[in-house]
Amino acid sequence: MKAKYLLSILVVLLGFSIAIAPDPYTHLYMVDAFCDQTTDPEALICCEQYRDLMYAGAMLPDAMIKDYYNMGGLNYRKMHNWGNAIDLINRIQSNDIAGKCYSKSRIFHLVPDGVSHNKIVPDMMKAWMMPNELVHIPTEYAMGASVLKHSEENGIPKEQWFQKGTSSLNALFDEDYYRFVELEQVNMGVGSGVNMEERINSLIYFVGGNRFFEEGYTPSPQEVSRKLDVFWLFVGLVLLIPGLLLTKLAINRNKFVLVLSLPMIILGLLLLLGVGMAFVNKISVISYGWKFFYQTLGGLISKDEGELVGASLSIMNDLWKSPQGSKIIHYKGEIIDISSPHGFEALGYASGSTSFTRLIFWIISRFVILIVAVVGIRFLYNKFIKRGKKK
């Protein structure tokens, strides 16, 4: 039980330097797993002649990852949507084999994302009693790290995955395939504010090199989201200033208040130091908690990795033949509806918009619990222990 509480603290700490960034490696892995077992004639042609286009099609929805917290996640939800995928497929002419290979590969993104967003991440939220903002990306990073680690154990270095991702996305700028970039732009619709060419270039930058994972499969603090840095800078000040005031009160009047004020000061200083070092592109002290957590969480997820791949393959084979088919998947003895791959409803965003308000309320609620606990301990101390000593 104590281990779970310690890990919960680490989850909070890793949220302090979290990066809003895609994890393409799971999707690349799904393409390879599909190609290794498919018997569909059309799919075999794609796997043999157009696998780079399949990789690109599987990764592209994460070009919208930067919009997760913008405009209620509108662009992100649109790209992580079966209707959008089917529209893309329907825009491809019947004799365009390369186009079919590219457009149908959207299923290799939406299926695993559907399972993650509607089952795996919500389960983690319940297990750790934390909101999506703290649990989502660490969980999916752990999934990607598990894929890279297992592949490396089988003799496939992670650099090969980086190369797969960048070369396949770069192929979209070839003369023969640039039409897919234009098609994606049209499919996003007027008024989206998206420049698809810029988004793909941004995705290439993140996919290539060691920008997702450092040695030990931990996220790179160099890619820390500036928005979240500013947020945690604010939280650090909110903790530090009241903590200092309470400490002054404790020294002058009630030393028992130190039980509350000292943790606030320490946590506030850690936040300010971690965010400050992240801003100057140095290793954040807070990021040292990442490695242990990812090894633990990655180990938990990797136990189910085979079952996840097997369940995904069963429905991906069907969806390749009929993209408008059933979006029901059987996973770990449960029936999961992945008709909403972005999973905003399952992740607690009933209105379809994401906000840091929930995160702020979560933090406030934890401090309320802490204050109530301190007051309760103080009350019991005065009522039973202190009174007993007087007698």
C-alpha cells in the first residue's frame, strides 16, 4: 500500500515537467504487426510496396496534438474521429492503390488510441485517483517506451524506429505523394487554422532523434511544454508564499503548523527549481522521478501488451476490409466501444473541452484534505495526548 502512495507522489512530480507531444512508436508497431499476419491481397500490396505511406498515415493524426488544449480540442478531436478517417478514404479514387494504403492506415492510429483513451487511461485515472491531465501522457509514454524496449531486446535499436518515422513522413513531400498533404488540408475543412505542411514538419522534428525518450526511456525535459511550465511556476509560488507565511506563524505561535508549512515550502522550491532549470534547457531536478515511474508503469502496461496487440489486430483486419464496420473491441475480458477514438467523454470531458480547471481543483482538493488531516491530528493530540499528560 505504501508503494502505491509513493508512486502517486511520483506521478504528481512527473506531471510538473510533462510534455504535450505525440508518441508515434505504438502506431508504427501496429502497422508492422498487421503486415506480419494479414492475408488480404490489397493489404499485402500495401505492406510490400507502400509501407512508408502506411507509417505516415498511421502517425499523422498526432500532428494535431498541439491542439489538445486549444479550441476545446476541436482539431485534435476531428483528426481522431472515424468520420474524418472515412471521409479521407472516400476521397481516394478506386484505382489509386497508394492512396488506399495511406488513407486506410488511419485505422492503425484510431484503434490503439481508442483502446487507450476509452479503457487504459481511464483505468489509470481511477487507480491513481488523478485527473487526465496528470495521467494521460505518462501512460501513453510508458506504452511507447515498452514498444521500444521490447524491440531493442529483439535486436531492433530505437534509432531504427526514429528513422522509420521521419523517412515515412518526409515521403509525403515527394512529388508523387504531396497530394496526400493537400488532401489532409482539405479534409480538415475551412476555418481550422491548420497549416498541414507546418504540422507535418513539426511532427517530423519530434519523431526523429532522441526527442521523445532519453536513455532509460524517459521523456526529454528539453521538450517540456512551456504552457505547463508556466502553470507549475504559478503553483510553486502559490505553495511557497503561504508556506513561508505559515512558517513565520509557526515560529512565533504554534510550532505544530510546521507539519503543514514545511512540505509546502519544499514542494514549492522543487517546483520553482525544476521549472527554472527546464526553461534554460537543463535537466530538471523533478525529472529524476520519471525513470522509476516509467519503469514501473511500463512494466504494468507491458504485461498486457500482447493482449492489446491481439485485440487490436482482430478489429484492424476487419476495418481494413470495411472501414465503416463495427467499432467494438474485446480487450481483457471487456467489451470496449472505440467509436470515439479521442475518448474525451471517457476521460471526463463531457462537454468536449479540456481545461486546467480540473487540475487546479484536484490540487486544491488535496491541500484541503491535508489541512483537514493536520487539524484533525491537532485536535486528537489536544484532546487525548496533551490532556492525558496533564492528568
